[in-house]
Amino acid sequence: MKSNWLLSSLLILLLVITAALTISSRMWMLQAHRELKQEEKNRYDLLEKEQELRVELVARTDLNTVERRARDELGMRSPHPNQWYVVQP
């Protein structure tokens, strides 16, 4: 009778440990899935931002736009002619 009780206790303990490991591994998997989804979203956002910057770069290679923005937004002016100097190699 006593060995029957001991065997039952060990089986129940094994079942509880197995259930705990199953649940914890499932929780780890869900956490990893959440992190992966967040990283995928971040990657998508970065790719979208990169595309926007590429379009902006193409638009900014127009020298008139660059000069107008430098003048209007940054307050830059061209240097006075006697401020120029020639650099010779």
C-alpha cells in the first residue's frame, strides 16, 4: 500500500513538473514571438524611412532647391568675392 502511494506521488510530481515546463516553454515562445513581431515592425518602419530619405536625396540634388533652402531656412549667403581664395595643390 505504501509503495502504491509513493508511486502515485511520484507520477503526480512528474506530471506537475511536465505541465510547468510545458507552460513556461509556451510563455517563452509567446514572448519571443512578441519580440520578433516588434523587430519586424521596426525593420518595416526603417525600410519605409530609408525609402523616404532616398526620395528626399533625389529631390535635394537639384541645386536650386538646395540653394533656396540654404538661403531661406538656414540664413546662408554666398561669400563676398574678396573672401574667396584659391587653393593650389
